[in-house]
Amino acid sequence: MTYEMIALLMFASMVVLLTTGQRVFAAIGFVASGAALLLYGPGAIELPFNQVFKLFNWYAMLTLPMFIYMGYILAESGIAEDLYKMLHVWFGRIPGGLAIGTIFLMVIISAMNGLSVAGMAIGATIALPEMLRRGYDKVLISGVVQGGSSLGILIPPSVVLVLYGMIARAPVSKLWFAGVFPGLIMASLFVIYILIRAKLNPKLAPTVSDEELNMPFSEKLALARAGIIPFAIFFFMTGLFVFGYTSLVESSAVGATCATLAAVVKGRFTWRLVRETAVKTLGISCMFLWLILAALAFGAVFDGLGAVKAIEFLFIQQWDLSPWTIIIMMQVSFIIMGMFLDDTAMLVIVAPLYVPLVKLLDLGFDNQLIWFGILYTITCQIAYITPPFGYNLFLMRSMAPKEITLVDIYKSIWPFVTIMIITIALVMIFPQIALWLPENMNVRG
């Protein structure tokens, strides 16, 4: 059997195992271990140990539990809910104001947590019931929450970009800065879309009544003070990082510490809060560690077989595809896989194939891996909310109020998918949207 056939068999075996419902890291790790033992004999037992030590040498990994903890403690302590109350009052008179406020909430939650599921959980449990109660169209607001939560893996500190950086051997700090402008552009397009829809059809997004908003300025100021904590934590944490006072890991520790102090000051720091936050943080952090370990093992065997060289020969020499055609094919594959897998699973499956290929392509600009990481994150979120099997569609249905059906959720996402595609097109046509900031910022870590 040729090495190309062995590589194809490995990939097919992994896909079959994933369709059985096995845990992603177990399926990938099992195929990697089995293939290594069959190919290299008992000496292959050293493979997972080598990958573990490689994993422990990546200091950026320490940021994962810190940022996950920070996001959960702010959410579980009710600080994120205070933020939404503030946005409700300050945006209530604008057409579609609550929906716009929800987009801002999603942006801030993204900046606090780095996971799309955190933004969706808060949006579905806090924002959706409030907007439904005030007569907002359920299709519109369902799309707002799903579209807004997609910013979670794009706006720094993005956990997925940390994972991509480790697997692709790209600087995490540059990836974070690369996600800033595309994320803000996408959020701005969401807001413009909501404003236009609300202007054309005010019944979709009625303004908040005067009775609710006619409160003394001192009360509005108190709400602002209550909701400003997440802003303060984010700007303090990122400010120290941007101006070079802290490294990437130190910045994550600052954010986690500030979030804990905020919960203490608000009088919401309890043993129950600590326990629930610690359990959730540990669970997600361990899942990511196992995924990366499995991906490293799989990639080591896969690359050793020459699979990357075979793909390169097929695409570039045999089929004579242009670099941009190859990039578009990669994007389409992300969308197809995203209907069945989450973003981390997609990353560990395709990174051993795609990352070396992206390095070889001549796209006419530098930092191609950084740029491709942003394309990957946006495309993943398109896949997440694309019927029939988008991961976030069913997650949204499980958390949303019963008035919002799966059909409503399916109908709601298309305008936001269109905006995401427009963002991808802008980043592909004008790569400096993603690359200008990382090329002009000099930070530690």
C-alpha cells in the first residue's frame, strides 16, 4: 500500500469514527496512535509523550483557562446582565435599539470570553426574553443573537485563534490584532442592517416606552456604573498588553484577577460561584488540551507519510489550480465540515493539510497564515449557523424561549450569513484589513 493510500485511509477512518458520535479527541487520537503503531512498531509509543512535552512548551496555552474563567465568572456573577440593563436604557429610544444593544453586548462578551457559546448563552437567556416581551420580531432577534455570538471567536481574546496559533505556529498576539478590524466591520454591518430593517418596518423592533425610560439621570448614571465594569476590565487588560507592560499570558492573568475582584466588589463572590466557574473552566480547558494533543499526534503521523506533499502535488502541479482557487476550495470545505463538527474539531482535522499549503501559496502579500486564520474563523461561524445541521442552530433552539421555533431560527440567519460572506470578501480583496494592525503593533507574547 502506498503512503498516499495510507494517508487517505487514516483520514477516512477518522471521519467514520466521528460520525459514530465518539468524542473528537478520542477519534483523532485513536487513528493517530493506531497508524503510528502499525507503521513504526513499538517505538511509536514515544509519539504521544513527545507531543505532550511540545504542548507544555507553548506558554500561550496558559491563556486558555484564564480567559475562559474570566468570561464565566462575569457571566455567572450577573455582571453581564447589569451590562444589558445599561444598554437597554441607553439605546431604548433608537429604532431597533435593544437589538443594537444586544450586538454591543455580544461584542463585549466576545472580548471577555473568546467563545461563541458564551455570547449565545447570555444573549438567549437575557436578551431574547426581554426583546420578546417588548414586541420585537422573533425572527429578527433570533438572527441578532446568533450573528452577534459569531463575533466570539473573532474579536480578541479569541480562544479559537489561540488554538489556531498553536497548531499553525503563528503568533497569537498577531492573530488577535488581525481579528479586530474584521470583527468590528462585521459588527458595524450587523448594526446597519438592524437600523435599516427597523426604519423600514418599525413593527419589527418597537422603541422602548417613555414610561420605562423616563428615569432620573442619577439612576441612568448608576446603571452606567454597574454596566461599565466589563468595559473597564477589557480596556485595562488589553491596554497593558498593547502598550507592552504585560505579555500575552500576563494579560490573561490580569483579566481573570480583575473579573474576580469585580465579583467581590459587587457582593456576588460566593462559594457556589467559585465552584461552578471552576468546574466549567476545567471542563472546557481539558477538552481543548486533549484536542490539541490529538491533533499534534495525528499531524505528526500524517506529515510523516508525505500527505501534505501529495496534496501540494495534486492541487498545484497536477490540477494547476490558482492560489485563490485553492483558498476558496478550503473555505467551502470549512462550511461543509462545519455542518457536522465544531470549530476546534475542524481545525485539528484540516490544519495538518491546509497550514503547510497556505505557506506555499503565492498570494502577493506577507503574513499569509495570519490572514488565513481570520478567514478560517469567519467561515467556521458561517458553517455553525448554516442549515440543515449547523451546530449553533440546535444550541440556539435548546436555549431560546419556546416561542422561537427551529423554523424561525433557520429563517433568521440568512441576512447575517450574507453579511459574514461580505466580510470574508472584503478581507480577501483587501488583506490589509486583517494585516495592518498586527504588522504595525509591537507587543510581547
